Amino acid sequence: SQYLPMIRSRQKMMEPEEFQAAIELAKRADNPGNYFMSMMSKKNFERTIIYIRRILKRSVEAIAYVARKIGNRTKSYLNYVGDKIAEGKYSMSNVVRMVELAERKKSPDRYLIGILKKGFAQ
């Protein structure tokens, strides 16, 4: 709350849920106040907005389903899958179909990435 007067103009540029997500992200850091001001600085603000919007587009249910079924829990894999699902705006039923197709293969994580790279057509 002590930093809000300094970044009020940037807060007005963001949607309320985006600003709340930035606060939640900063709370997880070792030094939340310093991290929050670093995110909201003029130099980093554009990248922060892009990152937060990318996170908010991800479907938590879809990512959890993929992790449960495929079993690959590496952060980079789940981030990539989450971004591709958000970009393609796939419904949960499409995600289920993609995962079911991938599960039948020898390396389902690679197969799912291949599906997402080519684009999933029903």
C-alpha cells in the first residue's frame, strides 16, 4: 500500500484483475516491495503486462489435467502447454481429446507438443 501513490498511473493502465495478479505475484518474492516496484518500473512495465496477461489466459484446469494425465511436471513443459492452449483458445473438451490422443503414444509429452505446434483440428 505504501507504493501505490507512486504507481497510480500504471495501475490505471491495467485491468483490476491484472493489477491484483501483479500483487499476488510480488507477494511470493523474498522482498515483495522491492520486487513489486521492479515489476512496475518504467523499464519493466511492458514486459510485466505481457507476462501477467499470459498467466491470466491460462486455464488452470487444463494445465492440471495435462499434468495429471501425461505425467510430465517440468515447469517449462507445463508453461509451454499452458501458453499454447491459451493462444489457440481451446475448450476443455478439445484439451481432453488432445490428451487422450497423446496418451496412446510412446512419449505422450512429445506427441502433445507436436499436436499443439501443428494446431488441433477437431
